[in-house]
Amino acid sequence: MLSPRLPPVDAGLPFDRKGHTFLEAIALGVADALRQDSRVFVYGEDVGGNYGNSFLLLRPLLEEFGDRIINSPLAESGVLGVCVGAALAGQRPIGEMQFNDFVASGFNQLVNNAAKIRYRWGGSVPMVVRMPWGGLRHAGPYHSQNTEAWFYRTPGIKIVVPSTPEDARALIASAVADPDPVLFYEHIALYRDPAIKQVLPAAAPALLPLGRAALRRAGDDVAIISYGAFVHIALRAAVTLAAEGIEASVLDLRTLSPLDRPRVLTVARHCSRVLIVHEDTRTGGIGESLAAIIQEEAFESLDAPVRIIGALDTPVPYSPPLEEYFLPSQAEIEQAARSLVAY
């Protein structure tokens, strides 16, 4: 049976250390939304005034949009409740969690209110929640968690996880335009990473459809599927593997819900060996769901079991060497790929 052809490689704009950071790209995306639609406003803890959020991401926007970047009380449930109500009233709120870990305090507003209103009575809840997330920063168990799996299984919530400045800016626009609640995950380790800067145009980009993965590198021997910061670690691993004669495809999911099932299955069938890599813990992580999809729908094309690499099933440690041990490493990805090819 002939394997399906890979989709075109979408490498995006070239990386350029004179370009925009991931953080600056998100600020540009928020500014695009505020400029284009008077219904858009930002609401969250310490986002306004003279502060501009914990990472100063919004500070460049305060002079132009200060009246629409509004400080909330220190109450995540209240932030999300205001966003739900404002969306129902016809506004386009962009809520912010200072760190994605804190969304637990507003879990009910997202899972039992925002996510179910379309199902209950056909209502639209066009709200975005910006969620700084992720490890690789030695910030410990309360500022480094991966919460995407908490919501991945909740019908009615969309989940966006960009890995490049170009995608982050375009996907902000798509998230704001969407009629349903969207969680927008921003990996903190990428915010000021000079290695992934891109020169972005002055004009606002076209909408990038949710649910469209990007093939970042093409190869025939093994498919590496990832999202967020670990896309870049996967790409570095692919370079090392290529020097050994192993050509890896790297698929950047970009959104987790909706999931680009066709491209996931296409790369799986083409390469016949699949390695799923994510920063979240292995148990109950999104990788296990992806593996089930691939093994149910592409089993005949596989030449090896689907392999999943995730973090250990523990809280995220503060200690730098412990966090390094806790998280997947590039060396671990490379060895797993070698094992799959040799299976």
C-alpha cells in the first residue's frame, strides 16, 4: 500500500535575531484586535494602569488602549465570569490569567458555563483567555504546570498553542474572531527567546484557521508530533538525527482543539513510525489521546508502536537539575526516534 504524500512544509518566516520576539508578536496581535474591533477589551489582574501584566507584555499598548485594558480584582473566577457575561452581551473580551496554573480557581466558569452555553441554548460565547504556561524556567509547581489536558476533553472549548511569533499574532486574530471560547496558551519560555524571533509585517495578518497543523520539517523515517516550545526541541533533534541518516518529519499541531486529524494521520501513515512529544506529564496527557487516534485509524500503516514522551508524573520541581530531569530532553527524543527506526 502506497503511503500518502506529506503536506507541504510550512516553515513560516525565517528566524531572525533582529525580528520580533514571541512576546512582542502577541502584543501586536492584541493591538490588531483592539484596533479593528471596538468590542474587544482586555480584562485581568494587573494588565492595565502602569503595569501591563506580569511580563510587561501589554505595556506598549497602554497609551493607545488604556481605557480598554482593564484591571480586575485578584479573583480568577471573577475574571472568567466577567468575560462570559461580556461575551453574551455582545462584546469580545480577552481575559488573562497571570499564569495558566491559576485558572483552576475559575474552572467552573469555563467548563460548566462558557463551554456548555452553545449546547444548552445555542448561545455564542466569543471570548479568549490568554494563558501563560509551561516550564523550562525553574519556576516550580505553581507557575509551570501544563493545564491544556484539563480542557482538551471538554467539548465547547477551543485550545490554541502557537510555537512561533508569526503564528501567535495570526492566531490571536483567529481566536478573537471565533464565536466560541478559546484558550490561548503562550509558552513563557518562548516569550523572549532570541532564537525564534521573526520579522513581522506592519499590517495585521490574515486569519489563520484554527485546526490546521503545520509541517515544519519533512522526512520519511519517523514522524515527531508536538506543540508549543517542544516543537523547537523536536526540530533540533531532527537536525541531529539527519546527520545520522534518519530523516524526521516534525508536525506542529498549533491547535489542540480542533485537532488537525487529517494531517496527524497523513504524517503517521507516510512515516509509519510516530513519536509524540509534549511537556505535560505522560499519564493523562494529550499524547495518549493522539496515540489512540493513530493506532485506531492508521494501524495498518504502522511499522512500530506509537511512542509517547512526556514529563514525569510529579509536580514540576523548583530545582533546576530536578526540572531538567523531570522534563523530556532532546537526547531522550533522539534516542526514542532511533529506537523506533530500529524496531
